[in-house]
Amino acid sequence: MTAIANPTAVSGVKGVLAVTPPAPTGAKGLTDLSTPFQLAALVGGLRPTQLTQSSAWSGEGAQAAANWFTSDAWLAEMLATIRSFRNVEAGWDGENSRAPAAETLDAAEMLLAYFRNAPADRRPAINVGSDGLPSFARNLRDFYLHLVVEPRNHPSNCVAHLTWYAIKDGENIFEESVPFYGTSLPPELSKLVDLK
């Protein structure tokens, strides 16, 4: 299980996260989410009280609040998709597929923390291609997005690189190898998906 040992450095909240929320059938508890997703959710504006009751943040170990991530069907489904690719090996598709790298799956989870703020019709679905790279896609009459999460070039302080092709209101948009640092979406991407 993964937990944020010191949320103070991330959210400014004092105390230690010592919570194992009850998981409803078919769902995982908060601490079963990856640290990258938890960090992005906190940095992205998710208040700690949405994660757990305030007494849990002060180290008193009170019972956790409702699992916010399972109340959003889209988010729960996308997290489950990423989780299903966490331990696959090369050849997982029965052919010559590559195993996804943990760092690109982590970055994809971080992106979900931001995409959850997009209008419901702009939230992209996630998949992992045979090249092992996570990708997001959405196709509407006035909006199309295909975004690929690529490993960062070492040495680099970014989490991953993002490449996307989009069509918005008839305009073709292409961005390649845009650094994603995890603290926010790149401005061009945020504007593209109309984040709230």
C-alpha cells in the first residue's frame, strides 16, 4: 500500500496521513492510489477534507471520509484501467507489445487528477498501446484529442513528456514533447480541454 507519509510538504496541512479508508466492493481505498495521483490531486486543489476527515490529518486516526474517487464513475474507471496495466509484462497483447513503464503510468494518473476538472464531455478515456505508452483520447463533433504520455528524457526534472494532436472548433493543434511537471497541466493543454 502507498501512502503520503508527510502531507505537510505538499499541502501545508500538519500531521501524518495514517488512514486506511474502508473500500466499497470493487473499489480501492485512498492509500491504494499511487503517490503520484495523490500528490497531483492535492496540488490540483483537492482539499484534504475531501480525502479524509480533518482529525485523520492531525494524526488522530479518525475514520476516513467517503471515497471521493469512487463517486466519480469516469475517474474510477480510468484509475482501474491504469491499475490493470501496472504489472503487465512484454507481450501482454499476445504479440510483441512492450510493458508500460511505471513512470508513464504514474504520469497518466497525475493527468487524471487534472482532467477530472474538465467538463464531462471533454474528459478523455485512457488506454495503453502496444508500444507501452499510455494515451488519452476523446472524439466529439467539435472536439478531438489524442494525447500520448512519453517517458521523460534523462536528465530531466519533469515527470513525463506529452504529445498531442487535437481539433477544436475546426482548428488543428499539434504539440510535441511538452514537459509535464505534475504541478499543473501545460497551459496549452489546460486551455484545450477547458479546465474549470
